[in-house]
Amino acid sequence: MELLDRYLQAVQFFLPKKQKADIIAELSEDLRSQIEEKEAELGRTLTDSELEALLKRCGSPWEVASRYLPQRYLIGPTLFPAYRFFLGILLLGCVVPRFLVWIGFLIFDPADRGYLNMGNMLETIVSAAFFTTLAFAIIEWTGIKLKLMDYWNPRKLPPVKDPNRISRANSLVEIGALVVFFALFFQVLWPGPVIDMFGAKIVLAPAWRGFFWAYTVLAMCSLALSGVNLFRPYRTKSRAFWRLLLDVAGGAMFCWLLKAQLFLGISAPNLSEEKAAELTALLKLIMAKALPWAVVILVAILLMSSYRIFRVWSSDRRRNAIVPSVNGVTTSIATGT
Amino acid sequence: MSQSIDNHERFENLRLELRRGCLSLAVLSQLKTERYGYTLRKALNEQGMEIDEGTLYPLLRRLESHGLLTSEWREEEKRNKRFYRLSPDGKQVLKQLAAEWQNINKSLNGIL
């Protein structure tokens, strides 16, 4: 019976203090009755391996004890989906931008890649996970959850979203922003060798002309696309592709602008030559340092635009899949492509 | 082969889930007369309602904490045993659950 006593002792270890004696007495009684019955059947005492088999059938001490314990959790099933969502967003927010910036430094400015200390990324991730978990545990255990669960109204739920619908307001804002951009771009940054900006004279490299006209063409294409979107406010594969092309081309050109160091110098009536040289060096340095961040933004734009194409494509596919076939010919809803 | 194992596991999970809901009713019904854990388990097993000790004793405690059972420790055959029986509330709930079971059974028979 030594095995039985050891088993009961192990179960007892995990039980709540107040109920320990009671539960163990009852469990012990049941197991002893089982052993007695088995021994009566066999006409002999049980061997250690037979007793071991009987105890194994009952389950591990932890498993047996856990059945007597109330269900406990830090974050319950109601809050868990929101917890997982927030944790995912936070961790992505911690990891992805830093990683992309680091890649940017590695490609364009390897000497300065130590500027971002990747070593403390793990620390950031653990801290973010800890504080998110703590916040949700507090919501779960302080009764805030119940208030949050009550505070809802079907009328206040967000309207049904059509991810492929382009808001007309967005298109109008885009058109307005592009018109303002054209006005400023042509008035202030007209591609002469020297640009006069708010009384200061900025000297740019001749390559600026190429950038100016290329950017003008891109902005005009964007204006045309926004115009089409205003009157046909649904994303299509071709328009999503054009958006990707224009966004990536614009981002790539901006990165090139930073990399090419087109900025040669600055002068102003009240600015000494020394100060102007300092200011020029500072602006060049800022442009160089901004390059990795610009690459990050470019990659983010590329990913977002690619995702937009994928969304249109999968939505078209789903729509085509559910359209019934007529006389054996599958019809598809016009998608505007 | 692995698909048949998956199917078996799926069936086993559903079977356990189905039986779990019936266990309280079965236990309450057997405690119209006083019994201690081991004899209760044997009685249930003999009637085809298999239940292991790890499930039965926590269930008995839960039913007792809900006021549906009463229990007392007594010596029998030179050993201390805990005897359970239905409380007045337990009798009432058993009637209601039995009626509910009949309804479910009737509906399911119709559906199946």
C-alpha cells in the first residue's frame, strides 16, 4: 500500500488547504475499496505493478487534484479574442518597424546600423506582452469587463464595411491635396538651378530637373486615378495595380532624392557663410539619416498596395464562386474591370 | 488510417460531451437512497453509466455545494465513509430535470 499512500500524498499536495483532508479521505476510501474488490476477485494481494496500473488508470495526481479546483484563468474566453488581437498588433508594432528600419540602415548606411540597438528588441517585446496581459487581467478580475460587456448598443455598431469601396470623400481629399501640391510645386520648386523659397536661395544639383518632371508626371497620373475613383468608387484589379505602381514609383523616387544628395547649398540675406555651410551640412545629414525611414515607408506602402490587390482579387474570386451557373455556363458579376 | 483515428477522437469527444450533461441527472437519480461514493459508482457502472472517481467525487461536491445533496461521514465495515443523499431541494430539481430529460428525449426521437 506504500504506492497508494505516495499517490494520495501527491494528490494532496495540489489540493486547497481547507478541503485537503476531506477529499483525501474520500478518495482513499474509494481506492481502498477498489483494491479490496480486486484482491477478493484474485484471491491474493495485488502486486506493485497491478496497483501501479490501477493508479495510472485514475490519472496523474495533478489531473485528479485539478478536477476538485475551480476553473481559474487569467484572461477568460470572453476577453481572450480581444487580448489576442491587441497583443498581435502590439508585437507587430514593436517588431516590424524596427526590423524594417534596421534593414534600411543595413542596405543604405551600414556604418550607422548600430544606431538601432536590436538587442533590446526582446526586452521591448516582453514588456509589451507583460503590460498588455496585465491590463487585460485587471479588466477581467476587477469587474470592468462586466461594465464593458453591458456597454453596447446595436445602433452604435460600425456600419458594414465593403473593403473594396473607395470613399468619395477620400477621393475628393486626394484631388484637393494634389491640386494644392501642384500649385506649390510649380510656384516654389520650379526646376531652375536656384530655388527661391521664403527669401532663402537654395542651390540644387542639375539632376533636380529630372526629379521635378518625373514627380509631376506621377502626380498627374495620381490625379487622373483619383478622378476615376471619384466617379467609379469601387476598387478594381487594374486600378489597384495602378495605385501600387504610382505609390511605389513615388516612394522610390523620394528615396532616390534623399540618396542622390541634390541639395548643394543655401544662402539668405541674414545668414553668414559659415552658418549657411553648417545649415547645408545639417540638412544633408538629415536627408541621409531620413533615408532608412523612407525605405521603411516605401516597403510599408508596397505591402499595403499589394494587400489591396490581393483583397480585390480574392473578393472577385469569392463573388464568382457563389454566382450560380445558368445552363452550365457560369456567369460572373461585372466587377468593373 | 489517421483519418479514422481523427474520426474516432472526434466521436469520443462528442460522446463524452453528451454523457457529461447527463451525469448530474444520473447521479441525482441514484441518490434517492443513501449511498457512499464507491457503491454509487458501482451502481451507475452496472446500469451502463460508467463514471470514474476523478469525475464522480468533484461532481458530488459541486451538487452538494449547490444544496442538492447532503452528506455525512459514518463508520461502516470499520471504515469511515461519506454517505450522500438527495436534499429536499435536490428532490425538486431531480423532478424538474427528469421532466426536462423526457422532453429532450421526445424531441430528439422525433428529430432523429
